[in-house]
Amino acid sequence: MLSSALWVLCCTVAICSSVSASSDVRKQDYGRCPISSETIGQGPDTVIGRSSLQCASECSKTEQCQSVAVCPGDDPGHVLCELRNDFTQAQCSQGDIENHACHLAYKTTTELVCENGGTPNGTKCFCPLPFAGRLCQRYMRDCAEGYENGHQDEHKDAYLIQPITSPAPFLVECEFALGGMTYPLWRQVSGTSWSAVTWEQAKVGFGDDLNVEPDSKNFFVGLEKLHQILSQGLNNNQILSKYGPPWKTSSAYYDNFSVAAEPTKYQLSYDSFYAFADNPSLNGLDVGSGPVVFAAPGNDPNGCAGSRGAPGWYGSSCSGHSMFADPPTWPVPGQGSPELIEVLFVLVRSEPFWEE
């Protein structure tokens, strides 16, 4: 549970800009300055995180933490977070943040001024969809953030989100129930053909335009956007499949589901797999040892897209089930690997964001 400390990582060393407001409610923010990597220690207050978001979340758990130093970690996709109980400008280096690998976030105070139609609600603003943040100053990072902000009905629609590393917002299907569900991939197999999708198409996304068809069930946001969504924190993924007749469903659940950046060929990983008896499933992503990477025409590292006849995530022996095949299949206890009529990715973030 996050404390009341609020985080805004400004892009300069100066305190965040303030504007006049009709409300005198004030909030804590965090400014940001560059630091040298040599100032980062390896003491008991240094933890490993997946992003600066997670670093801020860790610092927000204790009132004693006044600043947090963030540096790249030894492993790709991880950062070092050093929690500090003090802050002085002397801790900052000269120059701009863009030319430094590390930065320090430190506490400031500003007035609470709601943006984008938000209304004051205690120490933060209540934001209309699709906005979020303490001031409603930005788009939601994912659909779970809409749920966390109080939108908890079960309606489903297309909304703009903008993950922390995304240069621009993009549309996904959201359902604001059960923690807030983000749908980055949805395929009704009949009438669709995904087996000829190239690497570049898979990278940027394809399928129906959610601006035109907000209720579409035929789209993939793309590998890069999927990576951006998943790199913000811990996410669980449900791969929901439908097959038949008679029509049945199968649900495969993956804890800490992750897709790494493009240099890794969007390597897929997860901590554990499980399923329930009412919608039984086997692990269609179980490919044995070795990395599970994405392969497609134009970038087929193991020749798997060619030998399997479809793009997808495959192991070194080209094993695995691809939801991009025509038709896709999925393993089900007692059913073999039936052909699917529909397949859906359901992402639910399992840890809260820090508020900024």
C-alpha cells in the first residue's frame, strides 16, 4: 500500500512549476536532478527494481525516505534503487539529465490543480477516463490504473493509454473490473489471417483500427507497445482460448509475464503457470530450456517462423503454440490441441504504481 507521498519526476533540477489554483490543497511532488553513478552504493537500502516507477514505489512505502537514486542495473531491464533519508543540492551533478545514466528524485511541494476535467478529491484529483495522475495531467499507464482511480464497473471499450516509456498514447481495449484488465491482443479466428504477418507488422501492431471499431476483437497492439506495458511493473497474463463445437473455454494463467525489448527479439518470460479445473488448460508456452523469442518473416532467428508457417514466440527447437497461426491451437487436458475460434490476452498488473 502506497503512502501519501506523491511523485512527479520533473525534467529539470528546479522545483516543479506551480500555477494559480482555486484550491489551497497542497501536495508533495518530487523534482529530479542528474547524479553520478559513482554516488550509488550497494548498502542495505539499495534494492533492484524493473523501472524508476518501482523505485519510487519502494521509497513511498516509508516516510523516512526523502529521495531515491536510480541507476541502470547489471541486467537489462533492471535498475538499482538507493533509498535515501536526506537530500541536498550538493548531491546533484552538473549538466542535464539526458546526458546522465542516473538521476535523483527529491521532495518538493506544489498546489493541487486538477487538469483535463478532474475534480479535487482529498490529496489528489478524481480523473475522468482516460486520464490519470495526481492532477489528471496524463493518460493512464494501463487499464488497471483506471480501476485504481475509481472506475470499477464492468464495461469494456477502447481507451488511450501511455506507458511510462511510450512516446505517444495508443488505444487498447480496457475492462474496468477485477483489478482493471488490459487487452493487448484479441483474435476472433474466423475470417482473419495472421500467419503472413512480418516482423515489422508485429512490432508496430496490426488488425482493426480501434478508433473506427472500438469493440473490435481482431487486433494486436504490437510487440513494442506490449513491451512498454509490461515493463512498468509486475503483470499477470491470462491467455483465454475458445474452441469447439461444443463451445468451451480454456484459461492459462502466467505470473510475472514479461516481454523484453527488441534487441532480445522480444523475449518472453514468466515465473509460473497455473490453470483451474473449470476452464482447464495446459501450458502452451512450455518450450523446454532456453530463451523464448519472437520469430517472423524478416527476423526469424531460429528459422521457426518458416518451419512452423507462422510468426510467434518459439523456443530453440521451434516448439510452442502460436496465436498467430492459421488456425491457432492450444493444449487442453483430454482434448489434445484443439483449433481455436478465439484467443485473448488479459493483462492485470499485480502491484500498484506510485502516483505522479
